Amino acid sequence: MPKRIITSIQAIGHRVIDSIWRLGRAARFFALVLLKSTTSFLRFSLVIREIYFVGVLSLIIILVSGLFVGMVLGLQGYETLQKYGSESAVGTLVALSLVRELGPVMAALLFASRAGSAITAEIGLMKATEQLSAMAMMAVDPVARVVAPRFWAGVISMPLLAALFSVLGVFGGYLVAVVFIGVDEGSFWSSMQNAVDFRYDIVNGVIKSCFFGVTVTAIAVFEGFDAPPTAEGVSGATTRTVVTSALAILGLDFVLTSFMFRGVD
Amino acid sequence: MQRTIIDFWVGLFVIAGIGALLILGLKVGNLTSYNTGESYTLTGNFENIGGLKIKAPVKSAGVVVGRVTDIQFSLETYDALVTMAINAHYRFPKDTFASILTSGLLGEQYIGLSPGGDEEMLAEGDKIMKTNSAMVLEEMIGRFLFDKAAED
């Protein structure tokens, strides 16, 4: 009996030590990527190629989701606000919730599942098929040549995607509230412009999405690089990328929000 | 895929993203209303500002003419010293009345200016002498109950 207790305690300890090791590896890998980023900026065409795969190909899902999220917000906001006779505030509601929260967060979640998983799978498969080792054999540093351009492409794309998400969302809210339901157009825009502050709301939203971009792509490239070089390992790493990114985004969002928006100004 | 096509799409993507930021700033946000032209500052002492906040609008006849820039507690008079930046287009007479009003029943509070009939105009740094405090619900209820009790 005591032996079973000891082994189960050992199992817990093993897991904890393992995850701490992994965290340390991730941090060292992140520092390595930053150190070896010079190549990506000297040969910027590498980054541009990755921005195409990471950013441009994510556009459709980001734009369509943004439009629908905005439309739903407009509809639900109108539904509730009209009970208090303040349906003109629907513009404020849509714009503030998109610019502050939903734009950065939803765009980052979609980005993690659309682009993050692709980055992990690609790097993981390159490792499994020993392409990375082959590069190292040819004295081409895989971190500088493969990982860093993908990392910077994600970091550059994320704020742009989040801004596009917010704009399409505001347009969706406008479409539902003004065009379909018939809220007054002037009060829709003016109440929005009165409430949304450039420095306080929009810049903070952009800062948020920059943080999310770094987090998601760092997780994606690390999971890909760290994946066991088997088919199973790559699939597990892809899943972990999406799950870890989603949790990291939501957790980080709370931390950032509590620093940025304290209710009083 | 060809290099030029990728470059084209990425360029388009970056332009669209930056354009989206601009739209957010100009159409959704208040970047347009920032520093539109010159402004001059006025101050006023209020006995009680209620829930007035910095950046609250200053309105006259319902038109936004300026913003509250600073709220301080004055140790000399033991009341609130409110500083506001008024758009230089709008000039107000010396005997303008400033009161803290609420938009709607539950709306935000703002400063309402009702112009008087003086020939002289308020200038940079002047103090508005006639002010009216914010309406505080508790005080009003208290006064109402007191009046009721006095009637009986």
C-alpha cells in the first residue's frame, strides 16, 4: 500500500518537474528566436512570404467572423437597450466591446486556430522529415531561417487582423442597427465617437493585439520545434498549440485589461 | 507561388490593416475632435460636482463647446475647482452661468453654460463666478422629506 502512495506522489512530482522543464525550454527558445531574428530583417522577403501564409490567408475567416460578431452585437445590444429607450447607444456598445475586447481577443483566437496550428504543423513536419537537421547540416540555422520569419510574420499580422476584425464588426453593427432596424444614423455614429477615445480605447486595443500576436506565434513555433518527430507527436503539438494559445490569450487578456482599464480615469 | 503575387497580396493586406486602424481612429474614435483648433481655459468653483469626470463635455444650448480638463479640490474655498478648455470659436459673456447637468435620467454628467447679457467676454484663465452644483439625489430626497415633515 505505501508503495502505491509513493508512486502516485512520484507521478505528480514527475509531471510538475516536466512542465517546469518545458517552460524553461520555451523561454530559452523564445530568447533564441529573438537573438537570431537579424536574418529575418536583413532578408525581409522571408518574412513577407510568411505574412502571406499567416496573415493574408487568415483574412477571410477574420473578416467574415468580424462581420457576424458585429451583427450579433448590434442585434443583442438593440434588443436590450431599447427596453431603456437608449437604442442610440448601440453604436457605443458595439464599438467599445469590439475595440477593447472582442476585436483583439476573437481575432487572436481565430488566428491561433487558423495560422498558429498551421505554423506548428509545418515546423513539426519539417522536424519529423528531418528537413531541419538537413538545414543544420548545410550550416543553415533552422531557427534563423525557418522559425524567426514565421514568428515575426505573426507578430506583424496580428494587430492588422485585429483592426480589420474591429472595423468589419462596427460595419456589421451599423448594418443591423441602422440599415435593418432603423436606429438613427447620426446618433449611432456620434454617440460612438463621443464614447470611444483614441488613446484610451483604440491604442490599448492595438497594444493588446500585439501582446497576443507575440504569445500565439511564440507558442506555435515552440510547439512545432519541440514536437516529437512522429506523426502522433505533430498532431499532439498542433492540438496543444490551439489549447495553450486560447488559454494564454484569455488569461493574458484579463491581466492586460486590469492594467489598462481601471474604471476611473 | 510567384514572388510578385505574394508581395502584392501582402502589400494589400498591410495597407488594409493600416487603413482599418485609420478608420477606427477617425470614424469610430474621437481623433477628429482632438485639438480641433485653438481653445482657451476657464475655471469655475463648484460646491459639489457629483459624478463629473475629466473629459466630460461642456455644452451650451446642447452643443458641445469644450471639455473638462482638470478637477481639483480647492483648499482655499473647500470646494471643487473645475478647469475646462473651451473651443476658441465660442466666446461667452462674463456673467455666464455654469451648472452641472445630467444628460437623461441616468446619463453622464456635463457642464452646461447659459450665457448672460454682459458686454464683456470671458477670456483665457478667467473664472466663472456663477455656478450651480450637481444635483445629488440623496440631498434632494432629504430636502423633500424635510419639507414634507414641515408641512404636517
